[in-house]
Amino acid sequence: MKLLGFFISSLSIHSSFAKGRRLANNSKNNISSDVNLVEGAKCLYNEDFEKGTLIIDAPGKYKLCEDIIFDPIQDRTLPITEMYLPDFSVYDEKAYGMGFFAAIAVSASDVEIYLNNFSIEQSASHALMQRFFAIIELANSPFLDSVGPAQFVGDDGFKSASKVLIQGPGRIGRSAHHGVHGNENQDITIKDVTFQDFEVAAVALNNVDNAVIQNNKILNNRHDVPIIGAFSAATQISHYGKALRDMNFGMKIKGVYTTAEEVYNSLLKMIENTYFVESRNKSPTFFQKRFPNEYHLFHNKNQVVDGPCYAFVIHGKGPAVGGFGFDLAESSKMSSNIHIKDNTIDNIKCWTNEVPATVVDGVVQNDARGAILQLIKSTSNDNLLAINNDGTYKRNPVADMQIMTASAIQQGLLDDNPVLQTVVNTISPSIVEWASSSNDVLTPQYRCNGDSMHHTVKGMNVIRVEDCEGFTISGNTMNNIENLSDTAFENCSSYHLGASIEDTTTQVGSVRGISVAAVTGYGTEFQSKSHIVSNVLSNVTGRIIIGVDVQGKSESCYIDHNNFDDSFLPRDDVEECYALRLRQFVDSSVDGLQSIDIGPNNGIDESQIEMLNISTDFERMRKLDELHKKMNIGSEWKLGGCPFGRR
């Protein structure tokens, strides 16, 4: 059993940071009457973020002393795709090779951050151009070693934060991904914070021991997201295009010799046109009429994040991008002693843009940044992106550059380096040959149930706890939760095997208020149960609605005094609706310490409880374990492993 022993002692102020933005002199002590709220804390101002991420790698106390907008433009004379690129003489080129991943990166112990009644957020422009981002990252890298779409960990190794307090009142605002994100952390407390305008999650922690997320307010996630994941694919592959342009690369596309410079210029123009529309708050009608090609590729019809979204997500070792947990993991790879208490969550919306992934010889086709080579849209009257009705290649600058980059990699012309890594590319020579021809025909096989990075579709999960030993989810209020997704794509030859044990076609439109998977009680001896108690869920909209979903081989959990409103009563506009769902093999006896114990005070009857029969899925789950090498980070995630297309 991992005990909670989190105590942040009085800390000395540390003002020296290795390899990162140094704190500016605190010369604005009269900016607000609140700046001295925390005695001895270092004031943070906008000027401390002008050059990029503020790195905290030693103990200390810090407080916001004005509202911070993270907008680290390096050179306004450069193309928009290069304006925000870090100075690699200051920032580690592996960790920051895909851009500034955080406003604040903490890799030390004993750090206190006080919002001090101010706010900190990503600028709208930076959020458009930097799609993976956290306001506060609790490590020196957003991924572990050999995990993710590139190698992010430099020679100094992965360094995570511990004994960190993030304290309100104050607001953590706009972020293209997370408010607070971390891996391999210990003793994290996040209290009294207002979260607003995040896209993926307010808080996402992987393999964290001893965490308290308490008394926070989520006013809404972001509802003005202008673009979908394809725009991120465009901005990231553009950097490879510049390198190919500089080496005078060229190849046949649709039977016509085409230079990398031509494709790069077309791609850059599309990105700049999209930036022009969104930075000036132009209407979707203006976008569609003025730039129809850009609109077709990039426009976000629902204006919310186009993939799985959460309020809070606690996960085991590695990023929470695969399917829901099934078997209990080793204790060292599970989060432990988690308390998510007394939070107010309101107005959360998202949708899943399911991206049919082309499969060649069993391999999902993704580019050098892990983005899917998108041939079609899953939903649209005009759904063809890079393939014609007759099976010939259809040109667009994003696909052209993805294929050019793949061709150059296959010819050994692009050296793998920290900024332009090449190892995750899986676009095959046969796809390059098809796109090069004017009349070759491709009959694609599509693997479904993934998004633009082939992350497993999981619908909406307001509070998700997975691979966890000992947790309490109590006193939380969740209201106005809506899944805006279309129906799932049907022309699928296979599905992403990271899916949960339900039918893969049900995940797109699903909403779970609380999802726990592969969880257990406190300690290896099951000394006490985990708790899901006294939570309120109301006004939930989706095609499939589950109030509390206990997934995988979960055990030692007590569920009682939860309040479900009429959203969880069966009705005509909902395909499935249950207040509580369990798996049939779970021991649900009331007395057993290893059981899932359902108390009598949840205000639901038997018609609102579903017990899934998953006996037919055991063989599939065994196959999944063989493919994924469950929880084996070295095998599963080695530079392009699941979910980045390696099969």
C-alpha cells in the first residue's frame, strides 16, 4: 500500500534554471494588492514567458502576479509555421522538437504554484499552431522515454515532478490539450482552481502516486476550437517539407514530376489562409466561400475537440490513448491513492472525428509525426480527401507532403534527427507508388475506431480512473455533459484493437460520467475498498449514456449515495442508457472485500443497472495482450508503437 504523506514544507526561493527560460527580475511589486498573498513566493509576469516555456527544475514557491497569456512568438518575419519554434540553444531539441509543449514545466520536488487570483492561458494563435500543450507539465518532457510520436527525452533523461502544490483561487485557461499534465509523479495536490477552455482534460496524470484533486471548478471545456486534427498534421509535416525543399527534392505525383518546393508552398499557403480566417474570427461561411479547400480539410463543424475528452483522467504507466484497461497491472505501473473530491464540473462537450485508417499489409499508414494518412472522411457528403471514386490518388497538399516525406525516408534522404525524427513513419512504398501514378487503383482496407492519430476512440468520460490501486471519487457534481458525435463509420475491415470490451461501433457516441477500469482497493491486501460515493450526474446527452461504468477486471470498490437524474432513464432518442454498468465476471457479492459493492442509496432500480456478458470477448482480449505487450512500455511504445500505427 502506498501511503499519502504529502507535506510541502517551507521552501527557499530558487531563481536559477538550467537550460530554459530564466525568471525575470521581480520589478512589478505594486501590480496588485494580491501579489504578496504568498510570503516569499517568486512573482511571475508575462515577460517571464516571452521566450517560451518557464522551466522549474529546483524547489521553490511561485505565484502569478498578473494575468499570463502564453504567446512566445520568436520572429514575426518568419512563416507562421516557424514563428513559434523554440531556440534550441536554450531548449532541449528532443523535448521541444515539436514546439513548446507547456507554459510551465516542473521537473523538481517541493514546488508550490499559487494562481493568486490571476489566470494563465495559451493564446488563441499559439493554441492554433501548437496542438499538443499543457499549461503546467509536471516533467521535463510530455512523454516518457521511447513513448509517443517522437523521442522526446534528451540525454539528461526523463525527470518528473513530486511534492507539487497547484493552488487557487485563480484560473487555468485556454489550452490545446491539458490544464495540468504529468507522468510518473508523486504527491500532487491541485486545489481551488478554476479550469476553463481546455480541449482534452483539465487534469491528466499517468502513473501518479498520492494525488489530491479537490474543490476545483470547471466552467466549461473549449467551445471555440476552429480546426480538427488534420490541421495539426499539416503544420507538423510542413517542417519536413521545408527540409525537402532545401535539398531540392522532387518526385512524380499523379504522373507529373513535382518539386517539394511546390508542395511546401501550397501547404504553407493553406496553413496561412486558415490562420488568417481564425485569427480574425471570420465566420464558417466566410471560410467556406473564400477558402473551400482549406475548409474541406480543416474546419471543425462542432467547434469542440474532435477526440476523446475528459474533466479529470488518472491512468497507469504511459499515456491514456489506448483502450480501457482490462487486467490489473503490476503495482509499480498503477497509479495509487487518488482523491478526486468536491469538484464542480459543468458544460463539457466534445465529439469524435473517427478517421478511417488505411491498412497496408496489416500496418496502419501514418506519417513521420504519427498522423494518419487520411484518404476519406468518415462522415460527409463530400468525404473524399486523397482518393477518387475510381480508386486513383486525389491530390491535396497535406497528403502530398506526407507521401513525399515517406518517399524521402525510404530513399534514405532524410536523416533521423531530434527535430525531424523519421522512425514512426509507416507509409509503405506501395502507397508512394500508387500516389506517384496517374492511373494506379487502390482498393483500401480501413481500420476504424481511431482518431487522427489512431488513438482509440473512447467517447466522453468525465472522470476516468484506470490502472489504479486505491481511489476515492466523491462529492463531485457533473452537469450539462454532451457528446456531439455522428454515428460510427461502417465500411470497416477491422477495428483498432485497443478498444474496450464493448462493441467497437458504440464508442463514438458514448458518454460515461465516471469510468473506472482495471482498478482495485487500497493496498495489496485489500485493506479497504476504493469509493465512488456522493457524486451527482445530471443533464447528460449522448447516444449511449452510462452514469458509472466499472470496466475490466476491477475489484474492491464501493458505490453508493450517487445521484442520477432523468438522463439515465431509458428514452427513445438514446440507444442505451444505464445509471450503473458492471461486467458479469466481477464478484458483486455484498460481503466480499474483493467485490464491487453496490450500496442501496444510489436512487436507481434494477432497470437502470446493466451487467454485461463478456464471455465471448476473452479470446479477443488475449489477442490484444499479445499484440500490445500490455503495460510493457519498451515494447508497446517503442517510437511508434500503438497507437501510432505499428502492428
